[in-house]
Amino acid sequence: MNNVSMLQKFNITYDKLTEIERETLSGWLHNISQKQTSIEDVKDYIRKMTESVEQELCEHELPRTKDIFLKARLKNYILLSDFLTTPDKAKKSLEQYLQGLKL
């Protein structure tokens, strides 16, 4: 499956993707066509997506809802990364996340 056909299924055009998103898409399509996805592949994907969100957060004057959404995505990527890295770091991150919840 190539980049264009995968994107067409979701009504997305390749030219609207950022450079990081294009690289990520190409890498993931290559991985799923070649082999099973490994933990290292997932870690790499999470790292790239974290960088992508960080870049978006650096934009000036983001709308409030987009800012909140991006921060939530970033927090999720950091938590996932911690779970994949080490159990102790994951536990600490989860505890910090739970302390920050306002229920």
C-alpha cells in the first residue's frame, strides 16, 4: 500500500502533511509491509509524534482549544514513552498524571 492510497481512505492529501508526518507515514507503511511492528518502532513513532506536537505548540497565538488539545496529546505521548522505557519511570509519570487530574 502506498502513501496516497492509505491517505485517500481518510480523505487526507499528502501535501497537507508536515514533513515529520510524511516521514512517519513512510516509515510506518514500510514497517507494516515488511514485518511486525517492534517496540522500538513504537518508541520511534512516539518520539516523532512528540516532536511534532512540540513544534505545533511553538506556534504563536494558538486558539485556546487547539492549545489544550495539543498539550493533552503531548502528555499522552510522554506517558506512553515512559511506559515503554522503564517501569519505574512509568509509575512515576502515572502518579504525576493522576495527581494532576481534577475530578
